[in-house]
Amino acid sequence: MTDKKSIRADYLTIFKKAYTLMDEAVIDGNCGESCDYHCCRRFDDDGKRLGMYLLPLEYEYMQAKVATNYELHTHKLYNLPPKIKKSYYIYCHLESGCLRDYRPIQCRTYPFEPHLENGALSLVIEKEQIHDCPLITHRSEWRQAFIDGVYNGWLELIKIPIIQYHIKYYSKERVAMDNLMIHDPSDGFMALQR
Ligand code: SF4
Ligand code: SF4
């Protein structure tokens, strides 16, 4: 296999593994029933259409065949990290509803975000939330399988250099903006950094 082909095969394996690892429900049962699927809303409170950003290369490796409704945001017009020249912003709400098996990483990791600081990966929750997720105040109910799956999924994904760059960029920004929710282990939050 040529180098390019072997990198493509490696990245595909990483994405597939991450999708599988990150396929755990946050809590027992369907959390969407408690909030009327707030993070799956089609519009925000001001009527603005809502979608979500894919990770770098996620469209190319996992979404190209299923995501039909998207915008391509370019570095020139949107505030993207300097090395990210374009980013896919997808609208998942097709008539058929959730793309369950193909839901993007953003749906699988939420309410966590990956955070890379001093070479260590951790899972964090941001203070600034556009979703009014009731689970954030009920963290003791989160399944360990969800936490482990999300963490291990991100451990896979950071093997892809452009994704690692992307996470580092937003981690720095989060720290600079003081946008990190403090984790208090006595609040029933499991260890998130290993
Ligand atoms: S907002 Fe929270 S509780 Fe509601 S569907 Fe999303 S993750 Fe589940
Ligand atoms: S893909 Fe599914 S889980 Fe993700 S926002 Fe759309 S409806 Fe919600």
C-alpha cells in the first residue's frame, strides 16, 4: 500500500473505532424524553437554524454518503482555527429523523468536550451552553460506559494530527475565555483525566 493509502486506511479505522466506542447512552433510558430533545432542535430561540460542525476529516471519512444537508464554512468567512481551511456544518434533521448509526462525533460526545492541556486529554463540560441540558446537573446518573467510551473514542481520534490540532486550539481558547466548568469529584463526577 502506498503511504497515502495506508494513512487513509488508518484514519478510517480510527473513525470507525471512535464511532463504535462513542455509541453509549449518557444515562439509562432515553435522555431526550426529559428535555424534548433540546440538543437536536432545528432552530434556536431566535429562530436561527441549528446544525453542528463536524470534526476535520469526519465528512470525508464518515459522513459523505449520509450527510446531504450541509454548508461548507471556509476559513475566510468564518472564525476557524488557522490550519482548518474548511469545515462542514451539517443539518441532520431529515424527514427520517436522527441519523442514529451515523450521528456525528458532536452528538456522541455531548455534553463532554475533549480538552488537551499539558499533553493530557480530559473530558470537560463548558460553562457556556447553547443547549439547556438537564443532565449537567445530574452528573451522578451518567453511565460509566458512556464516560469510558467517550474518553477512549477521543484517545483514538487524537491520533489524527489535524484533529489533535483542532482540540488543542479550542482547549486553549476555553482556558483563555474561562469557559471550563469546574469538576468537583464530591459532586458525583467520575475521574475524567487519566
Ligand atoms: S440536551 Fe442533554 S438530556 Fe437533552 S437530549 Fe441532549 S444530551 Fe440528552
Ligand atoms: S444526528 Fe441525531 S442525535 Fe445528532 S442532533 Fe441529529 S437528531 Fe440529534
